[in-house]
Amino acid sequence: MSNDPSAAMAAQICGQISSVFGPPPPYSAAAAFSLLPPPLQVLVEEIARAATASKEVFVHGVGREGLMLKALCMRLFHLGLSAHVVGDVTTPLIAAGDLLIASAGPGSFSTVDAICRVSKSARARIVLITAQPGSGSEASLLADAVAYLPGQTMADDQVEGSGASPELRLPMGSVYEGAMFVLFEMVVVRLSEKLGQTPAELRSRHTNLE
């Protein structure tokens, strides 16, 4: 019988990520924002609105958060949307009615604030994904909608009782970033249903330059 601890470790990690989508413990920081709509609902509604109006969708994040948003952008393209990663050389201008999806897990990043400022001046809609909706950051004040994802980030990774398993504690923002990936997969499933896109249609848009 194998002594490989991988399965147990994977279960602990998945448990930490899945807890982000469960009800918050009473009197916790997350409980204070429990009346905000679920992040799945926020993202599906905002992206579906942009798709129906044939608007452009832009995503922006830094570090590993940015990598998760790039994965979402790829799937939005597979769904038939005109989707772009901010900073790519082919990114078009953002205009009125377009949608920017930005992430600032710990609450604030200077580049996220700046991108949101430009987007707001162009009269685009802004959705901010964050674990710290009460941060008071410029991005949070400019956002038209907030997708609250209460995962551990660098803002609270050293706080005792932050929800991490005592046996295995993921570093820095790994819980938040893992929850982003899971959230985006759920978003794609719901959007596929809402936009009437079949798996075959998604696959037909995948690049053949691999």
C-alpha cells in the first residue's frame, strides 16, 4: 500500500479553497460582507450583459492573480466573446459600455487602481474581484460591482485563525488564487448555459497554433 501523502495534502488544499465559497463564520471579517451578492452571480451577470451588447471584455491582475485572469480570458474567447488581457500588444482601446474585470485580492494594487481610473474615464463598467471589499482603495471606489471572494491573501496570511488548516497552511495568496480558478470555471459553465454555447463550439475556437 502506498505511503504517498499526496491525496491527503490535496484534500486539505481543496478543503481550504472550497471553504471560501461556504458561509462565513459568525463575527468574522467575512461575515460583515455577507450581504454582498455571490461572486459567481456578479461575474455571470456582468459578462453576459457585455456579451449580449457585443461589448469588449478586458481583464487585469498582477502576479498570480493575473495568471488566473488570463485563464479566464482564454475561456471567454472560447465562448465567443471579444476578450483581452490588459497589457497585451493587441489589446484595443476600452470604450463606453465595455467591461473591465480587475482583481486586487489584498484590497489595493497601484497598477489596478490606475487601470480602473483609465477605464472609468472611458465610461467602461468595472468589476473588482477582491478579498478586502472594505479596503477603501481607489479601485473599490470606482467599481460598478464587487465580486467578493473571501480567500486568504497577503493581507491576512499571517493572521491567526484565518481559516487555514493547522496541518497545512498555504502561503500568501494561494487560497485566494486557487479560489479564483475554481470561481472562473463555474463562471464559464454558467455562461455556456446562458449563452447557449456547446462544448463543441468552445473547442472550435481553440487555437491550432500549438
